[in-house]
Amino acid sequence: MKSILSILAFAIFCNLSCNGIDIPEGVPSCLKEKIKELKKSKPCDGATADEYVFQNMNVYVMDVGPNCCCDRGSAVFDQDCGFLGSLGGFTGNVEINGVKFSENAEYVRTIWEKK
């Protein structure tokens, strides 16, 4: 009986850990959920979620990948998962809150990447 319980516990542990996403400490829980949703949508290789400091706050840029169809932009969220805007895409937008993102954002780290 103990061996059956051990095998069952091991199988459950493997299933949970294999489906997990390794996200660093300090990432807001709502962003973790958005990353999980992005992963489930089977994004293209190269999809990322990056953290920046922009206008004195941490913001997160979620990109579905450089070779995806439909010329989608990269969504930008604040630390409370408020949508700030989209960069790139069909319109080629480069501004968030009326400010050029690339000239005013400081890259902090990549918090998730599909390889």
C-alpha cells in the first residue's frame, strides 16, 4: 500500500512540476497568470515577458514572438496588470502614455521566454 501511495504522490508531483512555469520572485501574481495564459495559447518561439522601469514604475511587456502571424503588437502592463498600451504591431506604435518607450524605458530582466 505504501508503494502505491508513493508512486501516486510521485506522479502528482511530476505532473504539477512539469506544467509549472519558472517565474522569478517579485513578479506580481496577476502577471504570473497572464504568462500562464500566454503559455497555454501556444505562442511562437521567442515569445517573452520582460520587465522594465518606465515612468518610475515597473512595467511588463508581453511579446507573442517575432515570427507570429497577424503583426500583433507587444502588450504593456503596469504592476497591477492595468493595460498601458501596445508597442509595434500593424500601426508601429512606439509610445506609451505619450512617451517613446524605447528611449525612456530601462530593461530590468526577462521573466519568461518560450524557447
